[in-house]
Amino acid sequence: MGLGRGKISMALLLLTSFCVEIITAIDTITSTQFLKDPEAIVSNGSIYTLGFFSPVNSTDRYVGIWFNEVPVVTAIWVANRNKPLNDSSGILAVSKDGNLVVLNGQQEILWSSNVSNFVSNSSAQLSDTGNLVLRDNNNEEIIWESFQHPSDTFFSNMKLSANKRTGEKILITSWKGATDPSIGSFSAGLNRLDIPEIFIWKDNYPYFRSGPWNRLVFIGVPYMNSAAVDGLNLVDDGEGTIDLTFSYANQSFLSSFVLTSQGQLEQTRWEHGMEDRIVLWSVPKFDCEFYGRCGLFGSCNAQASPICSCLRGFEPNNPEEWNRGNWTSGCIRMKSLQCERVKSGSEAAGQNDVFLKLGNMKVPDLAQWSRLTEIECKDRCLTNCSCIAYAYNSGIGCMSWIGDLIDVQEFSTGGSDLYIRMAYSEIDGNHRRKVIVMVSAVIGTIASAMICALLTWRFTSKHRARKEGGEKLHSDTNEKHPSFLDRDMTGDSRDHVKLQELPLFSLESLTAATDGFDLSNKLGQGGFGPVYKGKLSDGKEIAVKRLSRASGQGLKEFMNEVEVISKLQHRNLVRLLGCCVEGEEKLLVYEYMPNKSLDAFLYDPLRKQLLDWKKRFNIIEGICRGLLYLHRDSRLRIIHRDLKASNVLLDPELKPKISDFGAARIFGGDEDQANTIRVVGTYGYISPEYAMEGRFSEKSDVYSFGVLLLEIVSGRRNTSFYGNEQALSLLGFAWKLWNEGNISALVDPAISDPSSQVEIFRCIHVGLLCVQEFPEDRPTASTVVSMLNSEISYLATPKQPPFAERKHHFNEERPHQNEEKCSINYVTVTVVDGR
């Protein structure tokens, strides 16, 4: 009897031990404890469940997490989204290498946590926050968690993050369909980290934008009041990361944000006993909320008919399309701004531009943020001609815009005050025009009477003069003999003025500085003549560009370079020190760059090793900032038209300086593009619209920059592909690799470093955006700067560049003559015909 009681006691002890093990392991998966369909585990507080499920009207099986208290399984996280199980043989386990994996009946891995480091002892636990955590049990370190890889749902205790420095983001992505959890077309998360906003993207293009966060709500959605978004909060860690967190105050019901397969972000909640969730609000809700609905400089008003109108001072860019209800082409300014006319020198100062206040507005995208007060914000924008609009919000600070205005909306209530710069004549509308008409009529009457009187007086005076002494036919003043300046510069007094603005060097001093233009001092040979290194009597080193006497072309370019570069001052532009014009000699004197030009490094097998990725990125950014200065920030608005590696000089610290402005074109304040019958530049860098139609604009320079960026990343010339690799250019090769998902093959092995991979790939992405075939698809220089610095961290999908999949036909009649085998062009050279 005693022995029997002992056996029973032992059995009870073993059973108790077994039950304890199950209880302690009910929320955990280990290498020996795994889930087999249809098993599930529940978090310690019975809030969340992890297990196998099938969506409604589907037999496919997935591993997911759902709210334990909700009667109908509605997954808020899915593991094997793109690889469903087609039967109930699935297993969720911890593999030998420490990863969490989903296996089918054939032991094939359909999904893995994909941790690269081998872990000998790990386990996965479902916490009461809904986070599935994979932990290294040797050191209790978390090596993977589901919160870092969300599906379509953002729920309590999660974080949607964005890192300004690395460009990395945690986004939610939609299901492909209501019953298909595979990754769909839509994603949502944070963007614009200086002024955080929620974005929804469709196929990587902006689809919806919430407007900036003012510490309480996102001001671009008026009905998103504080009650509706109770629990949302933004946290800046001070090291470049912004987190959007969500913790609902009322714990009596479960709430979450879901990105649907149709692209709507819905706030939903379940209450106890309910089988379906309630949608509290969703975006985009109205037609006006779709990103950029009315195009550039257009404003959308859901209460108006039609919903789109141009901002005050603007008119439809394409009236026919606009009248048909196609507003994508947006609007253009009707009258150029006074500050642009003054800046370009086309008009003296007149009535200053003014700012028009627009109330209850959704502020445009791509704002620049600063910590200025409201008065300082206004003053800074007023004194900066590039600033076309500003807004101030006490919870945000100063916002200003220097480029196109996109995604503007007018509300009946809410929003923010937006101030837009416009010409003085555009203010006060009809009332002002009536006053002008009345005043003009009075002034016209008086002026007519005065003109009649003046003409009568002049006729009488001339008649009297003829009677007294006869008409004087010839002047007896001495004829002025033209100076060498007038004679050599075709007698144009404007050229004289241009040269007087620069220090003049004597031919004798430059001859001495270059040892009589000795061949040993020759730096390169350009389209208009050679460039020499020289040293002045005070020891200062210079580079002298000598216009060839035999060059019938180049006189215009010489004067153009004098006019353009003498007015430019920027750290990424080469500095013109002076010039010399004597007899038939025409010379330009530049600061000397000891490292010569970028191509001397980039395409040299040994010297390219000196350009690590950090130096190359600094060169890329410096070139783009130089372009931005030319296009937007200088006193003149300049299109370079010949940007290439040999026209980028490197200073002693390998900082870039754009050179050779012989082909540059100055734009007036109201010019966006121009046409020419004489295409200048270098084949391979010329944009298609310029090469084929003679049309050039800022976007032509952006195209050239994109080619140059891809050359810098790849270490290869754009022309190095001729006759090779299916006769593709560098652009075609990059496009081919992009579509194959093998973009890493484009990267120069000299800079191939895993720690820089994200930034390198981002630069390639930006380069492909810059070389898209149509100018309207390419970003502006200011946008490129923002993209390079991850201020615009989510990039659009590039479209195919020109000539990507076909042989080049440009100048095929002279292939050998025009092929650029190598470059010794180290300083300033302009090629005046496509090559």
C-alpha cells in the first residue's frame, strides 16, 4: 500500500512539473518547443495570439498575430505574407542557426527572421504588447522583433520610425487584397523629418500627405482632431531618429491603424463582444486629399466646383487639359516677380513684391524648417528672392518654400495661414484694376494735350533754325578711335564694360608666368585652345586659358564666360581672377587647382583609389550645391550646359569646383526654358530634349548631373560602353541592373563597402531619377540636394532613361571622329558641337 502511494505521488509530481513547463512556455517557442498547424500560443496576459490562420474565403495558411479577445481572427501581423502554406502541414520553429522559421511539410523554409549571425541558443516569445521577440538566451539580447517588420497594422506600443541620417524607415504595407496578405501597392509611415508628416505611398509615389505635426495633430487633416488621434505621439531621440508611437488611453477596447489594400489608412477599434471593428476615421477620404490633385501651384477645395483652381497670380499651364478636368499639368505664374527681374538685371527697382495671405490652407509639401519667430520668418522670406512662400505655426515654427508648391488644399476651417509671394500688380484684384483704368484715363487726357503742345513747339523751333542757319548735316566733332578693347571685342561697348569689371593682366606678365606658354606647363587642350599652369611674380599659381587664334568660334564663348563667372561667388564654383585682351590674344586667368579635374582621378586605375566613398559623396553633394547656386541662389540664373567630369576641378582637399562657363546661358526671371539652333556641350551628357530639339532648361543640367553621378559611383565613363555590353551606355547598363535587382554590380569595387551600401544605392537611385527621358520627370537641383541628404528619404521609382535599350544614333556618320577615348582636359574647356 505504501509503495502504491509512493508511485502515485511520483506520478503527480511528474504531472505537476509537466503542467508548470507548459504554463511557463505557453507564450514561447524554442528549438524543442515548436508550433504545428493548427496550434497557437497566447501572450502571458492573454491579449494576443500567435498561430496559423486562413483569411476569409481562402484556404491558404499563414502564421500571424491577432487580438485574442476578438471572436473573428483578424491578423495584425503576418509572417509568410508572400509564401502561403497550401495545406495544414506548416510548422513555426526555431532553427539550428537561431532563426525563427516557417516550414512546410517538406521542411522547406517559406519564411525566416533572417538574422545573419549564428545563435546557438535562442527562443521567441509573444509579449503582451503584441511584439514577437527573438532573443539570444546566452546574453538575453533581442536579435529580431516583429515590431521592426510590421505588416499592414500599426497598433499600441509599436513605433513607426524614420532615421534622417541613414534613410532607414519602419513602414506598414498594405495587403494585396482583402483575402491576400501578400505585400500590396501601398505603404505608410513618416516622412520629412524636420517637419514630420505621415505619408501614404502607392508604388513608391506619394499618394497622401497628412501635413506637418504641430505636437498635437497633423494639421493637413482638419477632422483629425485630438480626440480621434488620442495616444499618437512623436518622439525625437536627438540622434536622427523620429518615432511615431501609439498608446490608446481607453483600455476598455482595442484600437489600431490599418492600411487597407485600397490605400486608405483607417483608425479602427474593437469593443468587447463585437465581431467586426469600427472605423473611426480614414484618409484619404475626399478627392482633394490625394497627393498633388491639382498639380504645381494649384489649390484644391472639396466644396468648390470644379475642385481645382490656380493660386492667386497663377494660370493653368495647359488650359485645354484644365478645362477638361485634367489638372495634373498644374499652373504657372502670370507675371514675373520684381525681385527676379531686378536680380537678372533686366529691370530697375520698382514696386516690391508682396505676400498674399491665404487662410485655412494645407501647407505645400517640401517645406524648409527653421526655429525663427513669426516676424523673423516673414523677414527672411521677404529678403530672399528665392523664397516664394512661408507659413508659421506656433507648434511647428517657421516653414518656407523655395521651389514649386505642390499638394495645396483649402479648408473651410483649420489648416494654417499661407503667405505667397507675388507681383505687386496682382494684389487687390478688380478694385485695383478699376482705379488704374480711371487714373489712366485722366492721365491719358492730360498727356495727350502735353504731347500735342510739345510737338507744336518742336516743329516751330526746327522751322526757325532752318531759316537762321540751315540744317547742320555733319558733326565737326573729332571721331573717336577705337581702343584695343573696342577693336578686339567687335566694337560692342557692352563687352568693354564686361572686361572693366575684372582685373586686367598684361600679356607680358602672363607670358612670363607660363614660361612663354611652354609645353611643359600645358595642363590640357580644349575646344577653343590650350590651358597652361603659370606662376605670377608674387608666387601665386594660376591657370591660364588661351583662346586659340585659329578658332573662328569661341569669341562669343570667351565673352560669355567673362560675363557669367565674374558675377559668381560660391565655394563649389571655380574663381575667375582676371583676363587679358591684347591684339589677337584673348586669355582668362583662373585660380589653379593642383589636383586638376575629377576625370583625372576617377578614370585612373591608381588615383581612383584615393577617392573613397566619403570623398566621392562629398564631391557629388558639392557639385549639386554648385548647380543649385547657379539655378536658384546666385544673382543671375544660369544654365551651365556642359557639366561633365573634366569640367569639375578638385582643390587640395578634393572639394569640387564647377568650371568652364563658355557654354553657359543666363536666364531671365520669367524664363524656364529656351531654344537654340546651336547645340553646345558634350555628347553623353546632353539631355535628349537639348540634343534633338535644342530645348534646354535647369532640367538639362540635372540630366548631366545624373550622368556624372552614375560615373562617380561606378568609376566608369558614360562613353566606355560603346561597342560593348549590347552597345548600352552607362545609363542603359544602370537601368538593366536596376530592373534585375542587381544594382550592386554597378558600384566601383574601389568603394564597395557594406557600411556605405545604403547611401551608395540611394545615390544611384537619385542618379536614375535625374536622367529620366522627360524633363518634367526629373527633380530640380534643390530637390536633389534634399534627396542626397535624406531630407526627402522616400524616393519615387525612376522611369527608363533615353537610349537605354537601343544603339545610339546621334552623329553616327562620324563615329570615330566623335568618340571620346580619353580626356586631358583638366581645367576649362567647352565643346561647341555635340560629340
